[in-house]
Amino acid sequence: MSTFLQQVLNGLSLGSIYALIALGYTMVYGILKLINFAHGEVFMIGAYAGYFGAVGLGVEGYGAAGFPLYLALVVLVFAMVVAALLGVSIEFLAYRPVRSAPRLTPLITAIGVSLFLQNAAMLAFSPNPRPYPPILREVRFELGGVIVTNVKLTIFVVAIGLMAGLSWFIQRTWTGKAMRAVATNLDAARLMGIDTDRIIRATFAVGSALAAAGGILFGLDQIMINPLMGMLTGLKAFVAAVLGGIGNVRGAVLGGLLIGLAEQLTAGYLSPDYRDAITFVILIIILILRPEGLLGVVRPEKV
Amino acid sequence: MQLVRRSAIAVALGVSLYALQLWLADGLIEYVQRIVLLAGINVILAVGLNLINGTTGQFSIGHAGFMAVGAYGAAFFGVKLGPIISGVIGAGALADGVTFNVALLIGAVLAGLAGLLVGAPSLRLRGDYLAVVTLGFGEIIRISFNNAHFLGAATGYFGDTPAGLPAYTSFFWVYGWAIAIVILIRNLTFSQTGRSLTAIREDEIAAEAMATPTTRLKVLAFSLSAASAGIAGGLFAYMQSGIRPEDFRFDKSIDMVVMVIIGGLGSISGAIVGGVFVAVTLELMRDLQQFRLVLYALLLIVIMLVRPEGLLGSRELPELIRSRLGRAKVSK
């Protein structure tokens, strides 16, 4: 029983990282109907931005005393801003010119951007994995036979906090409302005087910032980061978005948590070799049985 | 009469391929020979992928998985059947040729079956979803080979002897298969079935309304496309002493997509040009090792921004030349 609880705990903390990344996929898809393949790379760059931010603030010098909390927050905000700028530039340089092209063109462009960022990162940061700086000193304690670490708890709390913030943003602010309007019907939103280009830019900025937060949390959780980490993690987050119902913000969170759980339970009870495969098995099952996702709505196909 | 003419052409082609092979083996350094072989394999990959991505308008970015199935299938069965075939017809060049082609066909059938298995459920999906499913399947296939201990798992499959797989792959067989597959796919594309595939690309709902069995045709095109990737995989396997799961990573699928896109989605001659182009440029850029993939990705983005239809669009080269000549005459 305690192993099961342990796996569930680890799964939820990993899943909340997937959920943060999945939000970016789902928001962009909701508005542009584009699978932003480069989103996984934005997540990776976010993790590196956090790495360099923490190293720049002299994280190693704090030793056993630990990195002060306010500096950790500075690192988080720095990475989120870097990623937001990156996301907005990708949108402006690569996606905007092909926005009205047939659907495969932006998809291929997105794959190109993803490959470009991966390889540029290998050049810039070297392909070798790097140990993530100790932004948070790990403290372990036992709770009813389950080993809980402050890192896992922080991941969970930060992720939930950001998601709550996003929910507030989408429901309560003018920009959030405009985002929902653009997602429902881009042309109608434009006719109502919404600057759709600005809203699309804002969507990329918010989604990318969340991915960067996910990147830092991933670094804390997995200890190592490398330039190719965005591909597989990005794909899993995308599957999470599809599982929850792509375009649906709550679905992305649910999907992320479920994928994280499935992965940990597979690794724990079946074999760690299959932890990456289970995601794709889930994807295929969901696409066959319920292509609109768990919380998605069926839309009739228009001719 | 036509049969006689066609067999004559086939024999002439075979003889000239063999002559070319002798000349190449003699005249070219090994490095160049390798590029020539890779170019031929790429042509098979590109023309096969173009059938589904170009002609039918579905989007697979997981074909490396089918290539892997073909490669492993051909390698495994070639190694196991080799002694049996030699036992029946006596060891020698003939037995090698028979073993090799039987192995390739087994690989192709297995890859085609894998295509059927993947295609049947997922081809009901459209566009970008299909892309992600194929990607996922490609990864599952690779992960499975990574864990298949009778196939060497992550270290790769090198046959049963320390010498590794026999070097069956030669210019003759690569280009013989390439020509056969190009002709097969060309004939399919310009047949009634091919027209239906194009109809699916242009407007699936309209095609369905015209009583085109869309799902069945998509699955057919997908399996054939997977089978040709399987042949390419088999040829690739016997080019080196062994194959590893890493040879068939996601990048390999992207390579194939790039070949088809450079040439122009939907154009067979374009796919041929793209396949050769990728083999040659990848080799030329080998000195730039770390910049190679960055440039490659930039190329992909620039093509999409500047000329999304690729070099030839969906036209064929002979048709293009003819129309150019025609225009020249008119202007006179």
C-alpha cells in the first residue's frame, strides 16, 4: 500500500508539470488549431533560463543554508519572461506568416522550429546533460510509510498556484475574456473590435511562461536537464492535452495529472522500460474511443 | 507484344544496372559509394512516404518505425533463412541473392502489416492528429526494439556471427528495388485508385459523397507506404554490419518528411529529387557536424515560408519540362 501511495505521490507531482506544459498546447490549439510542436522546446529553454538565472545569482555559494526564497522567485520570474519572449518571437517570425496557409504548412513550420531550437540549444549549451542547481535543498520526511520531499510538495504547490492564477486570468480579466472569444470564433471576435493579433501574442506569452515554470520544476524533480528533454516531455504534455480534450483548459490539467500517474504506475508495477510507451498507448486508445477527449465537446464537421 | 517489349526493357535495365555496379565498384571510393547507396534508399523512402503524405494528403511523421520493422525483419529472417536456402540450392552468389530478396520481402510484408495495424484505427482521424499518432507509434516501435532481447535490445542486432550481417546491399539491388517501387507507385498514382487517393486529399467529404471508400483506400495507401519503408529498411540493414534502435529515431522520420517536402508534396519526381538531395547535402554537411541540423531545420522553415509547395509543387518533372518547352514554342 505504501509503495502504491508513493507512486501516486510521484505521479501527481510529475503530472502537475505535464499539466503546466499541456496548458500551452491547449491554449494555442484552441485559438489557432495548430499543434505548436515547438512548445516542448520552449519548456526546455525555460529550464535552461532557470539554470543560468540561478547560477548567475550565485546559487552554489549558499551551500547548506539554501537558496533564499525571494531569489528562487526571481529565477522563476526570469525564466518565465525569457520563455514568454521566445514564444512571442516564434509566433511572430514563424507562425504568423503561414497563419492563413493550408493546415499542413504551419504544422511543418512548427516541426522545423522545434528542430531548430533543439539543435541551436545543443550548440549553445552543449549536448551533455547538466545537473540542475540546488534552487531548493531537498528535505525528506516520512509520512505513514511514504517518503515525501519538500521538492515534490513545492512542485505540486507551485503548479497548482500557477494554474489557479491562469484560471483567474482567463475568467476575470479583459484579456482572458478576449482569449475565450477568439477561441470560440476568431472572425466574430475581430468584428467585435478585439485585436486578435494581440490576443494571439498574449496566448503564446502566457502558455510559454507556464512551460518555463514547468521547465524549472522538471529540473528540480529530475535533477538533470539536457537540450533534447523538450521532445519527449513535450509530446507527453501534448498527449495530456488531447486526453483532457484539446482546447479545454481544465481538461489539460486533468490530462496532465492522469498521464503523470499512468507513467509512474507503469514504471513502478510493469517495467521502467515502458514508462514512455504508456503515454502513446493512452493517446491511441483515447483517439479511437473518444477523439474529443475526456472533457471535450463533439463538434460536427463543417463542409 | 507489349509483354515482350516490357521484359526487354526490364532485362536491358538489369544489365545496365549491373554494368554500372561493376564500373562504380571499380571507379569510386567507398565513401562516395555509400552516398550513392544511401541516395537510392532515400528515393525508396521518399517515394513511399509521398504516396501517403503527398498523394493522399494524410500526414505521417513516424515512418522511421516502419523502416525499423522492415530492417529488423529482413535482418532477422535473412540470418535465419540464409543457411536453409544455401542448403537447398548450394552456397554461393545465387543463394545470397535469393536469401537477400526473400528477407527484404519478409521485411516489407511485416512493415506493411505494421502499417495496417497502425493505419486501420488511426486513419479515421484527420490531419494533425494523425501526425501525432504516427509519431507515437514510431516511438513505441523503437522502444519495443530497444527492449526486444532476442534482437539485441539497445546494443542492436548483428546477426548470429561476430562478423555481423552479410553485406548483401549493392548498387544493383538498391537501384533495382528503387526503380521497381517507383514504377509500382507511379502506376498506382495514375490509376483509378490513385485518382481516388487524390480526391481524398482534395476534399475527403466530397470524395466520400461520391462513394469513394475513403478509409479503406487510406489504409491501403498507408500500408503500401509502410511496406516500401520496410524495403528501404532492409536495404539499409544489410549496408552495415548491424542495426540499432537509435538508427530509427524521430529524426529519421523527419528526414523523410524533409525529402518529400523539398521535392514538393504529391510529386513522385519531386520525391526522387528530394531523396537524392537530402542524401547528398547531409553528407556534404558532415564536416559542419554540429551546425548540420540547425541549417537543416532553418531550411525546412524557410521552404515553408517562401515556397510551401516545394520545388516542384505537385507536378511531375516530365510534365514540367513539356510545359516549359510548349511555352517556348508559343512565344516564338
